[in-house]
Amino acid sequence: MTPSDPMSLEDHAAGHAPAESALVRFLYPAPAERTVGGIVKWWEKRRLAYNAVLAGCGTGTIFMALLTLNPLSEVVQALPAIVPFAIMANLCYTLGWMVEGVLHKIWGRSLRPVGPALFRAGLTLGMGVAFVIPTIMLMVAFVVRLVTGNL
């Protein structure tokens, strides 16, 4: 028990679990029902939230590009990449439930549920591709322009 733990000592002693935040429930959800249909349903229930997170990351990248790129035509040239990225992100998302379904078919209940871990890994990778990598590239381009005087 640490001082920053939101659980009181009385709650801890009584065996009460700490209240989970929406973020914790989103990133560490209960696994799917152990059927292929249950697995697909579990994944599809989270697809909209996954897309919303990646769209937010992409929007942040676009704002970052507007702040760092000059002229604006460079930003406009990059916009057509949004649709292929969205399609690929959703194809990769679909692979998540496909992989979990195949693993379930092969090993059944002897394999612990992998959906929540696959979901977090895919979300993290998608956020990296949508925001982190482009932001690093934009910052490098900005520094190069700053150093060369091409602002």
C-alpha cells in the first residue's frame, strides 16, 4: 500500500477493490467470452473507440504539421495518406480478433485470453504510427528548416 493508493486502509482490510477509472477499463478490459463469436463481438465492441483514439492522434499530427510546415501545400500533399492509413489500421485491428480466434481454436481454454494484450499492443502501435513517428519527423524537418534558415 503506497501513500498515492486511492484505497483507504479500511477498504483494503475489508477486501474492497479500488474503483477503476474509465481509462483502466478501456486499456485492461475483461477478456472475451471463450468462443469465436464471443471473441469477434468483444473486438468489434471496441473498434469505434480504437478508431476514435487513432483519429485523435491523426488530428494532433495534422495540427502539428500546420504549425511546423511551410508552405501549407506540404500539409495538403500529406492529407491523401489519411485514408490508406485508416484502412490499414482497421485491417490490422481485424487481424487482432482473427489471431485470437485462431489461437482459441488451436489451444482452447488451455491458453489464457490474449485479446486485451493484443488490443493494447495494437492501440499502442497505431498511436505510434499516427502521432509519435510523424511528430518526430515534423520536429526534425522544423529543426532543419530553422538551422538552414528556410522558415
